[in-house]
Amino acid sequence: MSYTTVKAKVCDLFNLPQIPAENTILVRQYASPHPMVPEIEHHVFNVDELRDLVNWWRGTISRNIWLYGPTGTGKTSTIEQFAARLGIPVYKIGCHLRREFSEFEGRWTFKRNESGTGTEPVFNKGVLPMSMEEGAILLLDEYDTCNPSTAMAFNAVLDSQKLLITETSELVKANDKWLVAACCNSNGSGDQTGQYRGVQPQNAAQMDRWLILKKDYLPVEEEKAILENVASQLPQDIKDAMIAYGNELRAVNVWSGGGLNVPFTTRTLIAWAKWTLSLYRSKISGNTLEVALEKVLLQRGEPTDQEVMRQIWQRVNPIGKKP
Ligand SMILES: Nc1ncnc2c1ncn2[C@@H]1O[C@H](COP(=O)(O)OP(=O)(O)OP(=O)(O)O)[C@@H](O)[C@H]1O
Ligand SMILES: [Mg+2]
């Protein structure tokens, strides 16, 4: 599909007023809406992370990025929302141990023949050649759960920017705008926490093809902006307590070297705020904040994890400030 580009101010596009207005970026506009360009949703961008993404988009250092971090830090959604704002199609595929490289290339299927008397085989290109040809983003979600030898088959494509489709012998050349993002819970050296079963240690030669970027949970001010969007009606001290509690739990999570096995994610924070608000609106009596917390978090994990989470909550709980 053909597109034109228009210049946009980075500060406006990503709602980051601290970026100088003279910084511009090219946004794609397809002649008719492209089905693979993600819808724009509310998303809080971090200025340092955005700088890395823009460098990736420009191809300054590498056109292959490996974003890793604990669950729910916003790895997948950040790539999608970056693309949404720049009008770039995203070909996302969930990876797992048994995915074969041929599934990335495409697969045979049948279509009705021209005379309408029967069917004939046709090869449907997969996410890899489609994203290459269009200069789109290939989003390899949970890529570190791939069998390491399957992942090794990407080396040749990343190096040569070409793919010879095994089944059809068609040679696909990557458009020079092609971008690849792997979103993972590990940096390729396997799961160090015991929390991310299914993650496979990857081959060092494979890892050398990626720019590895760490994705952390957002700073307080940015999480405040997220809560402002999903639950602005909640009192500020309640929202602050939610964020403070989340950060206390993160500090003692196994990922940070502590003992807690249950992650407090951005997903959890949003779910907690939405639950609290909906209970509050339904005029449910009692401590709505705590009831909602029970639903979104406190039933998870081993009894010892639950105990730790409850103890920390008792300390952080803004008593007397219930919504
Ligand atoms: N910066 C952000 N602004 C707004 N919402 C966010 C932000 N980061 C994350 N979220 C929200 O948090 C949830 C989790 O984000 P996402 O799925 O991108 O995390 P992830 O890091 O890919 O997690 P996983 O490792 O489990 O795949 C989503 O609902 C997403 O919309
Ligand atoms: Mg993800």
C-alpha cells in the first residue's frame, strides 16, 4: 500500500512538552487506512525511552531492538503505540518453544480456482516477508521463548536483509524502513528469577544481532499520568498510595533481588484503579480500595508471598482516606 509522509513535532505527537518544538519526525499517511497500523491509545511516553526508539526508527545504531524487562512494564504496548503515532504497520506474532521458522515465512493454503470447479494451493506470506516488503515493524512478542535454534534462523535474514522463502524459492528483499522489535522478559541469558517459565537461554551469536534495551516500570510521575487517564475521579492521595504500594512491592520482587514472586505491573495498577472506581460508583460499602486489591493481586502467589503483600499493604494503606 502506498503512503505519503508529513512532518510532525515530536513533542506534540508523543505529548512530551519538554522536547524542543524544532524536533520533527515523519509520519506515514496511507492512501486508505492500513489494517496493521495500531489504533492510537492513551500511552505515557518516557523521554529517554523515546530517544532510543527514535534512534531505532532512524536506524542510527541498529534496526533490531530487543526490549526486555519484567512483565507489564509496557514493552509491547510501547512499540505498538510508537508505531500508531508514526502510522507504521506492525506485524505482531506471539512466539513459543514450538514455533517453526517456516511459520514466520508463511504457509500453504487453498483458494478456489478461476473456473470455480475446485481449489488450488496458494502460499500466504507470513509476518516476516510481509513486514520486510512493506518496511513495517516485525514485532516478535515473547521472542525469548523460541527454541534457540529456531531463533538462529533469523541471523541470516537480519544480516543480509533478504529472505529466500524455502517453500516457493521467492527472494524477498527488505525495504530500507524495515524494523524488528523483540519483546522479552529476559535479556537472552535465560530466566534468572524463576518467574518466567518458558523463557529459553539464547545463542550468543543471535544476541549479538540486537540492540538490547532494558524496560523498567515507569517513574512515579508517569504512573500518575496513567492513573489520571483511567481513574481521574479517585482522590489524589489514594492514587498516590496505589503507586507507592506498587513500588514497594517491586523493590522486594525477585527481579530486584528480593523474595516476592508476584509482580506488581502497570497492568495491575490499571486494573486496581478501575476496580476501585467501579466499586465506588456501585456504592459498595467497606474499603473499596482493599476489596479491589484483593481481586487484582492478593490472591496470587504462594501463602508467603500473600503474607508479604498484605503486610506491606498494612503499612502503606492510607487509613481514613478511603474513596
Ligand atoms: N506507558 C504506558 N502508558 C499507558 N499504559 C501503559 C504504559 N505502559 C504499560 N501500559 C499498560 O499496561 C499494560 C501492560 O503493558 P504491556 O502489555 O505493554 O506490558 P509488557 O511489558 O509487554 O508485558 P509482558 O511482559 O507481560 O508481555 C497494558 O494495558 C498497557 O496499555
Ligand atoms: Mg508484552
